[in-house]
Amino acid sequence: MTLASANSASESGFRYGNPAADCDGAQIRAQCRHLAIVVTISGEINDSNIDRVRQSVRRFILAEKPLVLDLSGVGSFSAQSISLLYAVDDECRTAG
């Protein structure tokens, strides 16, 4: 007996593996690699979601592993979003 579904995985929104967290238009995905934690952000970073993005990235900053912040998928980056880079830098410096 086999089970069949009327919706495919892409239609239902379900995806195996490492799902992205949605922060009001910015999708954040983290992967722990051998040498570093890679946090990939795609979508838009703007004034309305910068605090949620900053909080999401902050939880992946650990003293034991370096952090790589991949912004290659970001389509829009407001001038106020530069504060994200300063906050990540400060957190990484504090974590050592």
C-alpha cells in the first residue's frame, strides 16, 4: 500500500532539511559547518524587520565557532540596515 498526496512538497510549503525562518520579508537559514556557522539571509532587510533579523542572527553567534554572514541573496538593504553589521561585529567581539 502506498500513500499519495494531492499536494507536492513545493505546493504545500513543507520542505525537508533546514527550513528558513521568515522575518517579515527576510529569510534566514543557518548551517553549522566544520569550520564555522554560516547564516544566509535572503529577501529584503529594511527598517520594519531589522530588529527581528538582528535577534535571529544574534542567537547563532557562539564563542566556539566563527560566524559567516552570507548576504548574497539580499535584494534590498536599507541605509538603516547597516546597524545589523555593527551589531553582529559587536556581538562577535564580545563572544571572542
